[in-house]
Amino acid sequence: MKTFYSDIFVLPLPPEHRFPMRKYQLLRETLLRDGVIAPEDMRIPDPATDAQILRCHDREYLEKVMHGGLTRQEIRRIGFPWSPQMVERSRRSSGATIAAARTALSEGIAANLAGGTHHACRDHGEGYCVFNDSAIAVRALQAEGRIRRAVIIDCDVHQGNGTAAILADDRTIFTFSVHGAKNFPFRKSTSDLDIELPDGTGDDAYLAAVEEGTRRALAVANADLAIYIAGADPYERDRLGRMAVTMQGLAARDRLVLELCEEAGLPVAVSMAGGYANDVHEIVAIHTQTIQIAAAYQRRRNVDSPAG
């Protein structure tokens, strides 16, 4: 399975920063060490271009990001200090979802080992999100004539408010978010379908909500492509998640979403999104199992296809 990574474009953070940036490098190294992904299937993406970004973000915002013109308040809202490296990494992360989406159309599934930056809005970033990779990728593929319609299945514990806001008036892209009702962002946007869950939600209730929402989304989206945002932060030991989903429950979620997309005949581009457990190796383990399940989905597809 093709995977696209951007961790070599290092975003410098102060030592006390709470974002677990090193999880991305650890994830890539773990996938290679354990033979989940072959070295030749690990790809560095092209950066998202201005034209691709501007289909989803205002030019003024892009210019401020590009040239270091963000105010102190805007930088605080994003959560990362501005640097040229931040800009490059953000472009590459969006480029990785574009590349994964293109690859999924021909190979069934592909993954961005970062991405899921669903809090980025048209005119600002927030919540560690600069550019909205899912919206950018879908509109890039539409502009290239590769797809007409898409569905975004967002299983990060935090609502995809930026995605919902950017795509609010776009009937060609269906947005579904299943998330914590009382968690960030505290002022939520309206997705095409939102399922809000209480603090402490465990495996059974969580999986029931994911299944219900995904089935409903796929039934009405009439999509040519799915973007699956596979957040690690519903995990029971996540610092910011406030839910009680086990690692096994998250694996069951990944299998469920991919099986439903397979039943619908949809290619899938997967992105990692959030994860904030105190032990970074637990975050990496959750992301790793997502890629393992996706890679198994890809192998099964190849075996079952006539060409296979």
C-alpha cells in the first residue's frame, strides 16, 4: 500500500510543547521496521500548490502564512510558532492527502501518515491545523476531473469544524463527523451529519455511532472517493480525548469504516489526525494498527480483483 509522509520536513517546537510531533517519524520507522509498508511504497509528497490551497482558503490568509504575517493571536490559535518549516510541512501534509487520494482511485486505498488537519478554516488556522488537507485534496481531484463527488468520514474525537465550514455550501462533498459533544472546538460548525457523543463513551456505543453515521453518509453521498480521518484520540488514555475507547475498539472502528467503504465500492484515502496519549508509543501503536488494517484491505482487494 502506498503511504505518503512529511516528517522529514521538521517543524521546530519548543521542548515543553504539548504536541507530540515525533509520533510521525516513529510511525514511519515502525511501519518500515515491522514490514507493514515496503520501503518502495513510502513516498515523499509534492507540496500543495497555491492554486490547490486557494480552492479552500482565502488568499489573504495564505499570504500571511507564507510570509510570516500572522498576528500573535492567530499564531496562538494555530498552536505552532510560525517558521518557514511550518509552512513547508503544512504544504507537504496537504500534498500527501492529495497524493493518497489520487493513488486510492487506482489502487483502492492509500494513506497519509499525517494529515487530518480538520480545524483549519477558510480564513484562519486553529487546533494545530494550518491548511485543511481533506478539503484541499477533494477539490484538487474534482478540479483535475478525477472525481465528481466525495465523502469525508471524520473519526477524530474533535469535530471537523473547519472542514464543515469550508464545505458548508458544497453539495458535492458530504461531511460526517463523530466526536465528543463537550470537547474542542467548543463552538462547532455544522457538518452534513454530526454525531455527538458524551464523555466516557466506550467501545460499544462508539462503534454503534460510527457504523450508523458511516452507513448514513455513504447512503446519501453518492461519492466517488472517501477520505477517512482515523484519529487516535478517542483512546481511553488520551489526554485530550475524554472518551473510553480501547485500542481494540479503535481497530474495530478502522475495519468497520473500511469494510463499509468496500461494500460501497469506494476508494479510500486515510489520514492520521490527532492523538495525545502521554506515552507517544501508544499513539504510534494506534496509528500503526490503522495502517496495518488498511494494508490488509489493500491486499484483499488485489486478491479479489479480476486482475489479481
